[in-house]
Amino acid sequence: MIFTELHFHTAESSSCGKVPVKQGLAMYREAGYGAVVVTDHFSRSVCGMPGQRGWDEVVEGFLVGYRTARAEGEQLGIRIYLGMELRFPHDDNDFLVYGLDEEYIFSHPWLYESDLASVHEQFSRESIAIFQAHPFRSVCTPADPKLIDGVEIFNGNQRQISHNAQAMAWAEKWGLPGISASDFHRPEDLTGIGVRLETLPESGKELARMLTAGKFVCNF
């Protein structure tokens, strides 16, 4: 099975990321991972508000980490997928997004200035999956389960208290698939957490379909 990281931040595009892509992916290759989803932060606080920067400039900056990872992954034999950790302006909830591509982001200006209901409706039409990240951290609240496709039930970041047991119980209550991920920012965050896939998805869309269908095994 393909060992896969679903929550990975780069120093190139996430201000909280402390590990350059080249170093991080070398660590993941050594640890036996075959695929990594780059989920850099995408929000007003990280990327800016309308009027401060143009949308194309925002997206280009966001994609630096992913593009660097994709090129490095080709050299290392690790499949890289584009994702994001999306936050809307009205609260501190974070959402992991799978199955989008560069064209989609460029063509949806100020995506993070919207709201979960509107974005979930858009994503559903495009087979893009949205999973709530660490829903029981102190600054977070569980989202309306009808507006998400799954839940991060095990977040491995050791500097945060994510109340993973509560997340597991909540996902089970609502019949939502639950993923496990490292939430990688620093070298010590690589602790063997992730999911295992039976096959390597050919595209981000295929990965999103596998996750929403629960076709994976959590590793934590």
C-alpha cells in the first residue's frame, strides 16, 4: 500500500512552515512515503485581502511550495498532489481541500473570502473534497456535517492539542470518513502518521474520490 501524507506545509508558501521543500521531501522519502499532498495555508491572514494584492499574485505565491515540491518529487520518486488548508474570515476553522488544480484556483478569485456553504456547493460540482482539519482544537468548532466530505480524526502535530479522540467519535457519529495526517511544519512533525492507499491515484481528483469513499487505511 502507498504511504501518503495528507497535511504538509512548506517553508516556501506557509509562513509557519519551517522546513524547505527539498529537505522535507527527502525526509519523507527516507520514511517510506510514496505520496504527499501539499496543503499550504490559504486565507486572508496569510495571503491578503482584496485591494492589497492582485489575485494572480496571491495564487502565484501560494503555488510556490507546491510547484517546488512537484519538481523535487519527480527527482525523488514521490507523487505530489496539490491541496490547501483553507480558512474563511468569520472563524478559525481550517479545511483540508483535495482534488483541485491550479486552473481552478486562478479562476475562482478570493475563494477564501467566501463561506463554507458556498464553497462546498462549488466543490461538489467539481468533485473537489473538503475535510475539516482538527475540529476540536480550542479555536475551532465542528462544522455542519452536511457541508464537509470528511474529518481529520488524527492530527499528529505535537505542539497542538487536537483532541483526536473527540474528532474520531464525531466523525463516526455523522458517518464521515476520517483521515490521519502529520500536519507537518517542522522536522519533528514527521512521526509516521498518514494514510495507506491500495493504489497511487493518477490525479488529485482521483485522490479526492478515494478519500471521500473511505478507500484508505489510517496510520497513527
